[in-house]
Amino acid sequence: MSRLAKIPVKTATPIEITPENKCGFCTNSKCCTYITQAIDTPRTKYDFEHLLWQVSHENVRAYKDEDGWYLLMETRCTHLQPGGRCGIYEARPQICRDHSNDYCEYDAPAEEGFDLYFPDYQTLLKYCKKRFKKWERG
């Protein structure tokens, strides 16, 4: 009878993800694939007609969160490299330098923080018809 040697099993040490290293674990660089623009709170039918026109365009969405109303344009940064790194990191714009990843899309999808989300014309139109009893367009 032969003796089997015990082979030591190595267990992976969990890596602590911090704001300093988090971007390196983000596989799709989500924060670099869209821009948002604050808009005035839509109140009138005219305001919502305008918003319907905006979300009728490719890759344009609208949402409302605790800070207000926004247009969301899904458009990838032209400086984003295939591996997800910034191609102009040392000369990147100030808004990129100021961006905080303390809590970002790596932690949870941004949509979880939206009070209202309109990914397309039909979703916003349904909201308009509910909000305005006499919605005659669309």
C-alpha cells in the first residue's frame, strides 16, 4: 500500500476593493459610456412634448432622481481604450478628475437610484397619458 502525499491547497486571499483600485475591477468602464445633462423639471404638456422628442433619438433616455431631472445619452468616450483605461489619463478633463467612484455603477446599477426612468418614447408617453388626463398626442 502506497502513501499519498498531502498536497497543500492554496486558497485565494480576497482582494479588498477600494476607491483607489475599484476602476481596475470594472470590466465595462460604465461611467465612461454615457453622459448626463441636467434639465429643467418638466411641468407642462409642452415640456413633456419636448422630452418625448428628445427620447425619440437613439441612445437618449430621461430620468428623475433625488437631484432632479436629467437626459442620459449613452455614448462611449472616444478616449476609452479597449482594456477600459483612459487614453488621455494625464490630460483628462477636470470633470473626469473630479469624478468619485466611492459609490458607482460598479457597486450597483445607476437605475436603482432613479425615481422615474424613461428608456424610450413609449415609456414616457404612457407616463404623460397618466399624468395629464387629456393627453391628445402620441
